[in-house]
Amino acid sequence: MRKLPLPPLVALAACLLCTTAGRAQDAHYWNLHYGTRSTLLGGAVIGSVSDLSATFYNPGALGLTREGGLILSANVYDASFLTLKGAGEFNREVSSFSFSPAPSFVAGRFSRDSTDANQLAYSVISRQKSSISLRGRNVQTLDASTGFTGPVQLSNEAILDQELSDLWAGVTWSRALSPTIGVGVTLYGTFRTQSRRVSLDIAGVDSSAIRSQGLISDFDYYNVGVALKGGISVDLGEWSFGATVTTPRLGLFGSGSSSVQARSNGFDTDGDGAPDDVLASDYQEGLSSAFHSPFAIGAGAAFRTGDWRFDISAEWYSSVSGFAMLTPAPFTAQSPVKTYSYDVATAFSQVLNYGIGAEYRAGPKNSWFLSVIRDHSAASPTSTVVLSDIDLTHVTGGTIFKLGAIKLTLGAGWMFGNGPLPKGDSILGDMFASLQRRFPDLSLTATRLRVLFSFAYDV
């Protein structure tokens, strides 16, 4: 049985744009933040979280604070940019821009009885959410190009459409063991959906013939699961500490579909010196889906001095060995008649994320914040779905002030990262590695500007 081969698509820059953009969105664990103070501190609040975002950042802290009966985070807007820069035949940039509301966070308490050592709360968060639509097109004349003889006129197009959502809804139990120590755990139900369509096409004419190649790859799935996050919080006044443990996600059930179409006309795809006509097309639905997440351990500390408080947090995520989100059955190509196999698979490497933050209390109703977070990519080169392994830096600042029972948050954040594309596999199969070696200087740049306007209402 053979892996699905594809002829050398010389529209490589556009191809890489399609295959890398997915990973830039779902291989980072600290790219989204929740709550008011926690958002401005970039999530580096494991040792000091004091509002209902403790349901996620440290459930143990919920039993030590009575702050906030309801949190609604809204009106958070992201402007995101992705840029692929090529070299050689494709020395040009292809960019994507989007502007949209960021994922929201809702949390509340079931009880506000200050005499009750046990506290119950609920929360709904978006662990991942993205919508990408990329278009790359190019028409050019070259002296020579792979698969053609002599001068050639090329027309290339690459399209990527992706939607990703990973919604977590949880119930948190927390208990104060003493006035300074709290423990807690959140049980999350998770609902993940993802769809992705990649379309690549090249057509060219040289002195002898018109040749064309194309690839269409499409999948969508949903998966339902559960996960636990436990924590302990210690507040000693001047110093406070926290530690958390997050279990791997346990998948319960899910379904999806997958399709692929590879075609070639006029290219030598098997190396025998003669052009080949190829059509390998397949569509399957009702496939069982799977999705795995890592085991994680977090720790943080905070130090208060005068009107200042300084935070530091770190969280380690284990690796996740390669697994198939969807496993289509082998299929027989239309021409030539051969049996092929492919899957929709991914894997994650272990990472350590960390960050620091500072808070200045300007008055009884106003505080200012600044944070810097390092958000490493967990992308693995063994993934057949995504390829970019850019590490990101988040810088966030802003203010919180009280208006009666309402806390208003105003701020802005800047995320940035860039790097060369790694050598690895992809949905294009074994042919992809040799294509990458032809263009070793491709790099991807990701940036995001976040504008924050959110509020917490104390009921």
C-alpha cells in the first residue's frame, strides 16, 4: 500500500502558506486569556488570581476569595496578520489579515455565602478559536522550472479556509482549608470542531505542451471529551503561591469526514521519463474522530510591596504522541489503478511557557498592569496537518477601574513571532520533503494586535 504521492507542485510558496497557517493557530496553549486582571497579566496569575478566572487559572484560589459573583468578558478585538516570505523563484510575500471579536469568557458563582468554606462556580471558555481564509495567486514567466523545458509561463493558485473552535464548559469546586490555603478542581466538558480545505493548482505552458497539476484536501470533524484541572493556592499576605495540574483530555465520541483529490496531466510523476495522467480522488464520511491534549503542570508566585505586585508563572505541557484525528480507509485511485492510504494526523511536542507581570495600585479604584509572556509552539514535525513551529511573545498592558459594582478594563496587547519553516511531513506525503529542500529560505511571520474593553459585574 502506498502513501498518496503528488507530482512536484512548483507553486510551493502558496502551498506552504496553506499548510503552515493551521498550526500557527492551534499549537499554542497561552495564546488566549480570560478575565480582567488575568488578561492584562497575560495569564501569568497562577500564584495570585483573585477573581472568577480562578476557575481556569487555579481552582484552589476560588475558596480564598469572594470577589466577583459574575464575570462577562466582551468587546475584545483581534487584528491578526500572517505573512509568508519566499525565496528563489518565489521571492515574494503572501499575507493574510483578519479583524474579529476574540473568544469570550463567562463565569459565575453558585453561592456567595462568605461563611461557607466550600465554593461552587461555573465557567465557559474558548481554549482555541480561529477563522482563516488565505488566498495566494501568481502568474509569471520563468526561464526554467521543474517539469518544464525551456521558458515557461506559469499560473499558480493556493487557497486555505479553516475554522477551529474548542469550547470548554466547567463546574469548579473549591474549599478553603484555612484562611491561607485553598484547594479546588474544575471538571470541564470539551467540544472541539475543526474544518479545513486546501486547494492548490498549477497550470503552465512551455515550448512543447500545456501541463497542469492540482490538489484538493478537505476535512471536518467534531469531538466531545472531558478534562480535569486541579489547583492549590497559598496566600501569605506579602507572598502568595499557586500550583496546578491539568489532565489529558479524555475523548468520548465524535465524527467527521475527509476527502482528497490529486491530479496531474503532462508531468512525469513516476520518474520513467514519460508524462503521466493521474487522478486519485476519494471522499469518506461518518468517520470516528479523536483528539488528545497534554498533561500539564503549572506553578506561580506573586510578591507585594507597597503599591506594587509582581507575578511570575510557568506551565509545562507534556508531549502528545502522533495520533489520527480521522482515519479514512484505503482507497483505489481512478487512474492509474492503485491503492493509496492517507490520514489526518497531528502530534504535539513538550513545551514550557512562562511569563512575568507587574501591577501598580494607583488608588482604591484604579490599577495599572504590564506583562510579557513567552508562548512556545507545541507543533511537532510529525504532524501531517500543520507545519509552522513559531514561538510567540505576548506584551499586554492596560488599566482596571471601578464604577460602582462594575469593573471596567481597558488595554491593548501585541503578539509577534517569526521563523523559518521546519522540514517535515505534510498532507502532501513523501514528496513534500524534496520540495522543501528546493526552497530552504521560506519563513513565516505572525503578529496580532488585541484591543481590550471588558467588564466584570459584582452581583
